[in-house]
Amino acid sequence: MSIVLDTNVLVSGLLRSRTPPGRVLDLVTTRAIDVAVDEGILAEYREVLLRPEFNFPPARVHDVIDFVWRYAHRARAVPLGITLPDPDDEKFLEVAVSAGSSALVTGNLRHYPANRRQGMLVLTPREFLPPLSSTLGKMCRAPVRRRPTLATVARVQAHDFSRGGPGKAFAP
């Protein structure tokens, strides 16, 4: 199962790990579900995470981007020939459709009008989680028995990162 994460879900999940966006992000970081990206999405993730108002250390941003790039399904987005209320969101829908993702997860449903979704399921993090948790063992590579925090994931997966050394990945 792969999903596309709108940037607002990534940011919200990193800021508040015990919220639905944080739980979705935990599923991604534990690799219970795959995320699909292209270079445009990754560039937006990087640009937004480095904004001063979020105060994320650049090393943490690098670790997040490195993790996503390393483990994501890299898609080649095909233009859909549609316009969305926010043109910057078109790349997320294009990647979701091109990659055959199960859903696009966003905090901004109004940015993806139902008549322009090209058949893609567009859900909020809260909407995404209940159906997923009831069928997680069937759809994912391995069942998730608990939802670890990003700090726990960092300790377990720190060795996966080529830079930063032990304990640096996703560390607050």
C-alpha cells in the first residue's frame, strides 16, 4: 500500500506526534506503509520544513528528507490536465494517480474538489487511520502492534542514515 502525503500532514506530524498526522507519519517511518513522491514533492517538503517558523534544525530536516527519498516509491508524475484551487497541490494528485497510490492524505480536502480527483481517494489523516487500523495486517508488509513516537523510531532506525551518526535521525 502506498499513499501520498501532502506537506501539511508531514509538518503537522513532525510538530505533534500524538495527533492523527503524527500517527500517519509513524506508519511511514516504521515502513508499515509506503509513501510515493517525486522530486517536486521532495523539494516542497524540504523548502517548507526549513521555514523559520517551524524551527526544525537543518540536520533534522536533512534526516527526514533522506529517509523519505531512501524508502519512498519514486513516481514519475504525469500531468493530469486539471487545475486545483491551489496549483501547488497538483503535483500531489499527479503523483498519487501516476503511482497508483491507495490514497492522498491531506489536511486540506477543499484543495482537492471531488470532481477533480481523477478517481483518487483523498482523505484527512483522521479518515485514513480507522480503515487502515482494522485491516493493517492484510494490507501492509508487517502488522504494527503499537504506534511508536518519532523519537522511538529514531533510536531504532538511526543506523539507516548515512549522515548524522547514531541517535541523530528524527531527534527532536
